[in-house]
Amino acid sequence: MEISLDKHSANQASIKIKLNEADYQPKVDAKLKDYAKKAVIRGFRPGKAPISMVKNMYGLSLLVDEINSILGESLNTYLKEQTFKILGEPLPVEKADNSIDWKADKEFEFEYKIGFVENIQIALDNTTAATKYSILVDDKLVDETIENLKSQYGENSNPETSETGDFIYGDLKATEGDFSKTISLDSAKISKKLTGKFIGIGVDAVVEFESKEVKKEEWSEAFGLTADEQEAAKGPLTFTVKNINRTAAASLDKDFFDKIFGPDQVKSEEEFRAKVKETLQGSYVRESKVFTEEELKKVLVEKANLSLPDDFLKEWLLKANDGKVTVADVENEYPIYAKQLTWSLISNQIAKDNGVQAEHADVVEKTKEMIREQFASSGLGSQLEASMDLFVDNYLKGNDGQNYMNMLTSVQNDKVLALVMEKINLTEKSISIDEFKELLEK
């Protein structure tokens, strides 16, 4: 047997395997003899048919099976001995002339395409710099949150005439054209120029205005129109009022406190304000942690500078999902797949280099945390904890065990990122929620 590797580029190669008769024939003969002992052929007692007859009937299929078995084992062994990391699975190269003659040929040659990466190196030291963000919950954010809650849990009414802040329900139509849609107009989000037309009106009132009077952002924020609907709503428009909805802000009293945080959890406005701030801080701690980790991944990906065999991987994805995806599907989804694959390669290499390992106990604990978060607002705290082991077991066994593997990967990523943040040049930075939103938009 001869196995040779031909690298076409930094991340793609072909492997050729040549087999001669001595590589496969002894194994084929042994299987023929074993098969002859068990074969039931009409006209002969079981196991007594001539070996020549058994060979004529089954020899070709046994030959093909044995050669395929030898190829699979030899290819896997050879690849394990290499220093590079194989991506996907080797793809057999089909001969254009389909020239294999299984009956006559004694020597066979097969070729496979492979994609790989090598020399994954990430220096975890001061040469790698990143930022750890923490979001500050200031009084302004607390005030805004409380006002939103007061509005959300306020008392609804249907007044006779509209005021700023009301939601005006009605039919929006284009005077010229077929556009028509029933909408709920947020009067708090229209410009001063339009406010005069929509305030102080009642049910059945018809408001006339021009589309050019509406600012671009108002179409979606106030009128709730999609981009296509905005294109259709051109020229003169009419809005016929069907109903007016108004929400009076809730009072900061015990009933309101109980609705937000549960019975008897908060007893005063001061406690309520502190609880809102604590809840916001907890939420933004999670958000800033996720953002910091995603930014850190970008830094590590850039530093590793991996070059993926894109063409090979696209071909492999298409063949591995035979019939389930199209070339267009692969092209559209490939950037996301490549991003996930690149991070997975880097994370696994860091874990290997530093002895990072996800333990079963870590998987169980992370699953418990996930379940607690999902049921955080259900009020089932004690009952949940009593049945926690059952919840965890059911979840980790779900999806044919894939849930467990996903959680195992998540735990390893957590440990890898924690290790990275200990070793690199990490700058801590506190930012406001507005600054955080600006970072998210970049």
C-alpha cells in the first residue's frame, strides 16, 4: 500500500492511496472461506457449496466491501498521524471515466480531497489586549425604567378626544392608489408638525395629511409601517379614527409594587427604587458579560489569523447534507458556519494547551442556572429546587443527547474565556447604557 499527500495550498490537499493485490486479497479469500461455511445455496447442503461457486456469486461484493474497509481504516490512521487539524470529512474524488474494473484490475488507486488548518497558535500574554465592559445603572436609567413600568401597568381608558401620548386606532389610506392599513398610531412619537392634526380629535374624525410631512423614522416608530408599506403610502393620506386608547400611569403604591416584584417583596418607594436598580444591574451584568466575551472572541480570532479552506468546506457541507440544502443555502449560511468553526478551533486549542476541561459537575451546574433563569419570574422557587435534578436530567438527555454536548461545549468556552481574561492585558471600562447601545450599533 502507498499513501501520498499532495498539498495544493495552505489549507487544502489531496491524498492518494494505492492498493495492490497483496493488500486486500488474503482478507478477501479468508472472508470467502468463512462465507462458504455458512452459505445456503440451492442444490447443496449448508456450507457444502464449492468455493468457486461462492466466489462467482459473492466474490465481487466481498472484494468491494473489503477494499472500502481497508481504505477507511488506512485513511483514518494516516490522518491521525498528521500534525494538521482535519476539517469536515475527506471527500472521494470520482474518476471522470469511471475507470475501475473490479473484475479485471489487480491494483487500485483512490484519491480524496481534504481541508485542514495547522499551526493554531494563540499567545495568552500581555501582547493580547482586550476590554472588559461593565454597564453603570445610573439614576436616569432607573427613572426611565420606573416610568415605563408605571405606563405598562397603568389603567387603560378610551377618552372622547385625543391627547399627546394616546394610541389612536384607525384606518390609514392613500388618496391616490390602493394602499390601506388599520394601525395603532403612537401619538407620542409623531413630530410637532403633525401633532396638531392628531390631538383633540375624536372617533370618526378624518385627518388629512401628506406623506412628505412624515419623517422617515416616524413611519416605523409611530405608524408601524414596513419598508414596503412606506413605499406604497405616498402622496395625500387620510386617517379615520376608530378608537382612542389612553393609559394613566400607575401610582407608586403597594398594589403596584406587588405586581412588579411579587407580594410583600417591596414595602416603600425607596425599597422599590433600590430593587429596580438591583434588577437592572443584574440584567446588565449579564449583557455586558456576553458583549465582553464576544468582543474577546473577535480579538482572539484576529490574532490567530486562521485561513479556512472555504471552497472545500462549502463542497463538504453540500455533500454532507445531500438533498437537504442547495448551493445558495450553503453560500448564505457559510459566513455564520465559518465564524463558529473558527472560534471552536481556537477554543479547543486553548483548552488543549492549558489543560482546560469541562467536567460533568460543571455541565449540571450550568444547566441548573439556565433553568433557574427560565423560571425566575414564575414564583416556583422552592418547588423548582425540589424537582431540579429531574429537570436537569430530562434536559440533558433531550435531543438524543445533543443538549448535553452543547452544554459541555458551552462550559468549556466559559472556562477558556475566563482563563484568557486572566492571562491577557485586560482593561476594565465602565460605560453608561447609552454608550453600550452605541457599541452594539457599531
